[in-house]
Amino acid sequence: KTPCYTTIQQAINAASSSATINVAHGTYNESFMLNETKTLKVEGGWDSLFTTQTPNATIIKPPTINTGSVTFSNLTIRP
């Protein structure tokens, strides 16, 4: 899907409020944060074509949310 970003942080930075960010399955070791007044949804578990979701097939590090809010679904948060 487009636009496609190489990191979750890039997608968060580019997203407008109320956007949904789809994340392919896999393990993401990046630390990311939200420092803007945005409301976002991050959905994990997507296959490489972003047509099918597998629950909890995406693993991310705990995010830092300083401002705004993020709802997460279909992913696992691990240190």
C-alpha cells in the first residue's frame, strides 16, 4: 500500500490525525514516539500485500506517547 514507510516512526510522523497505520507482521526493534496532538490507530499483523491480517504476528517495543493518543490492535508489545 502507499504511501509505504521503512519505519513505524516515519509513518507516525507523516500521518494526519485519525489515520490508521498498517504494519506488516514481523518484529520491530525500533523505539518510536508520538509528540504531536494526534489520535492514531496502529494495526499489526498484515501480510506483505496488506490484504490479510494475522492477530499478534507483529511485535513492537513499548512506544513513548508524550502527546496525543494511539490505539493498538493485532500486535504484541514487548520490551
